[in-house]
Amino acid sequence: MLAFLLVSFLTLVELNCENLFDCSHDSLKQDIEFTPDGSRHWTRTRFWEKLNHIGQDILSCSKELPDIVALCEIENDSVAHYLTRRSLLRNAGYEYLMTESPDVRGIDVALLYQPSRFRPLCYDVIDVEPISGMRPTRQILHVEGITQALDTIHLFIIHAPSRYGGEHTSRPFRMHVTQKLLEAIKRIDKGNVIVAGDFNDYAESPSLQLLERHGLVNVSKSAKGLYGKAHGTYRYKGEWHSIDHILLTSRMAERVDSVYINDSPFLLEEEKEYGGFRPRRSFSGFRYQRGGFSDHLPLVLRLKFKD
């Protein structure tokens, strides 16, 4: 008698949305530039165009609807609500969880998920108390949930401090966030862990190397563009780099089916100064670029689970 082995897949997308702000001023945050009268002249028309472009970006990542989406640079709960309920994603059925961080601009991270494919059991946020010279930064979002194949996984979404002020000066801030992340992971005994986000560091940087020394596998380290154009998720002065990463515990790494960068042609634009292509971003400095998506390209991870 033949036994049939059923295999199910889980698709995760990680994307930095590049300043996905609403156009209302929060008096407790430094977001005045993203208002109609602010320096970026951020109007409702531009906001809704941006929402729909992020939705289009997500939908283009795989043939099937992505099951889980880890988002960075999303301002607040209202933006997440509009993205899942009123943008191009409105019929996709996504629910969401997100942080409410002390970041001075109001930047947060969020998780979109398909309830039929991933069911959260609980979630919490990991506070990162600033060290000397460090501004308040984003919380880390931790979600524990069950996949359709009844596997329990722990998701961590991170947006580490930028390199503002120089890489050497800002490096301790990213290392501090990484230590907080490791402390949280160590409390999970032999769990299935996925870490995704914008680390503002490269695979060879000390923060990513620290995570690998503690047993995490950077499965996105060698990810390339699905269409052969991108050699990283971000392009700076004509050079491709990846500062977005997906790391897994070793037992999860065994489930990887594929990892790639979504470099769909409509997400790219010619880079006249350096040649080649770069992500079709929403802003060039403070100048709004109509038709832009994000200055980052999405990372896509496909995992396989055996029933």
C-alpha cells in the first residue's frame, strides 16, 4: 500500500516600505515633514498612491499570495489598517500585528498574515533601551504562531538603527539591538525561529556575524534577483548591497525551498549617474517621484513543511 506524503509551503516576504507615513501630524512624533505643508508635501493623493504601490509590490512577490509579510518603516496602526483594508490588498484577507515604538519619527514594524495559513498564538514587543548616544529606536516584534502544517514557529521582525553619523559611530547601537534579539531567542528552547527585517548592516558586518555565531543561518546571504537584475535589496552609489536579511535556526533552515529578491521590472528604474538599475524609490532626497515604490526590494522566502 502506497503512502502519500503531503508537502505544504509557507511564503514569507520582508520589505522596507521607505517612509510609509500617513499625512497627519502626530504631536508626539517628529513627522511634520510627512504632512501636506511639510518639506515633502505629503498629500492624501501621494499617500494613497504609496499604499497601492506597496500592495502591488507585495502581490508581485510570488505566484501565490504571500502567507506572511514582515514590513519595516510603517508609521502606525492607521496605516496598517488602510493597507490591509482599503488598498490593493483589501481583498487579500490579511490581518496584522504591529509595534508602537518610541522611535522619534514614529517608525514601526508590522506583520501581515493570512489567518488560514498562519495563526498567531501570542505576540509581544521587545523594548530596546537606548545606550549612551543612541536615539530611541524601534521595538522588535515577536509573534508565536502555528502554520497550516501545525508547526509552531517564532517570528521576530527587526528594524535596526541606521548608519546615520557613520558606520563606526552607529555600530554599537546595532550591536545593542542584536544582543536584545539574542536574549529573546535564547528564551525559546529549540524552537523554530525566523528573524526578518532591515538590519542596516551587511552579511559580513559584526551584528550579522554575531547572530551566525549563535547558531542562526543567514539564508538570504546569497539571494539574487529573480529576474537577474538585482544583486542585493538596496543600491547605494551604483553598488548593490543587502541590508535586509532573513535568518533561521538550523532546523528551520532545513525547510528552505527557495530564497530570492523580487526584482520585477516595474520595481526598477535606470540609474543614469552610475548605469544599470536601482529600486524605483518614492523619493530622491526630498523630491517626490511619482510612480515610485520603495528604495528597497522585497526578500522572499519559501519554506516547505511535510504533513
